[in-house]
Amino acid sequence: MWTTPPLVPVTPEDWRYCPLATELPYELLKKKLINVTGVVSELSGMQPVSHRAGRWAFDQNGLRVLQELGYVVDTTVTPLRTWFEPSYTGKQRGCDFHSAPFEPYYPSEDDVTRPGAALILEVPVSAFLNRPLPPQIANWLARLPRNHHLARGLRWTRFVRQGWLSPGRQTNGQMLIGIARSLIAYGAPVLNVTFHSSEMAPKTSPSTRTQADVEDSYQQLKILFDYLVHKVRVKPVSLSEFAASYQTPSPCLPPSMALR
């Protein structure tokens, strides 16, 4: 976002610190998102209505701007994850989504990690445990800090661990299926599968250093999609389609599957 016009300095050395969207003044953030929205509209011939913030940087200012620009769904929130890192001031920057809901929700206009009365539907990235457990137990275990002695013990025994629906070097197709199964058992109405398109080429990220890594990522997705579409009978939808039809989920219906 810091390279999107208008190019107004935010820090003494923007090229080094690469300011996050959450570090931009509200008016500057709005101007940048207006420009991005306009370019996407011009190139695609369609008004964009779904959004994900770069580097997972999304807060109440971003929510406010999206509402003003007519967006209907955001998918930046990553439950169980914290993106804190040092800022140029020596303090912390980034977002803490650790306690955010696993299921879709309309966020508070004061805190995007809590349900509230905003007009934009938040569809979090699907993250949970890799083994189905009773919902209350699963929710408690998933929320344990990673350095908690029980969480460390469960990882060491490989009984259960956290993960999200995204291919990569640290996972495999069966792990992704396990996360999907646990979210379905939990009652999630949507499975939000995510990956960066730029990662689907060699030497573009730590997850795809070689062509073999790329092929493995595609294979992981194939294993996951074959399971979800043919065995669970999920309905593939876009984020905007899901937002348009979203209502309180019924435990009798299989979830939808959104890709981002």
C-alpha cells in the first residue's frame, strides 16, 4: 500500500520501513484505496466489492474506508495469528487477530476483531486445528498460546496442532483436509482457502523455492478440493457471492468454499 499513489512520505525512510496500511493517516489511506479501486474497476470492467489488505494490515480506518467506497466483504482477519513486528519508531506495528472469531461476522467499527454493527461482512481466513474435536474443546485448545505447556505437548505428540487452509512447505494435503474437517465439525459455514498467486511460481516466496515446491502446492490444493467437492459436497463460491447469501448458518447444511 505504501507504493500506491499518492506517494506521500509517512516515515523518514519509507523505502526501508515499507509502511503498513494501518500506519497511514486516514485521509491518505482513503486516497490510496480510491486509486486502487479505480484501477481495478478500469482493468476488470467491474466494481470490486471484496478486499484483503496487504501484509494483513487492517483496522477500523480500513473498515471505514471500505464502507465508504461500497465494498461488501473483507477477508484480511487471520484467527489465531498475530502480525506484530517492530516499527520505525521502535514500538510495535501490525495487527493482532489471535482472538478473532473463526466464523464470518460483521465487525465492530471500533475493533475489527470483534462482532459489531459494521456493514461489511468479515470472512476470516480459515484457521483451526487439524483434527476434529468437540466444538467447546476445540475452541479452547485452538486459543491456547503457542508457548503454553499443553499446546507445546500436543504439537510434540502430533496429536493436534493449529494450521490454516493454505498450501505450503510446512503442510500437506492431509493436513489441509484435517483443518477443513475440524472447521466443519465446529459448524463453520464457509471454508476460506487462501494462497498468493505470486507464490505459484518458483523462487517467488519461501514456500515455493523450486518448481517441485510449486507442483506440491498445486497437489495439496487438488487433494483438498477433491475431498471438499466430491465427499463433503461443498459449494464453491466467490466471497461476494457468499456475502450476498450469508445468513445464520444451519448445522444441517455443508459449508461453502471461498477462494482468495
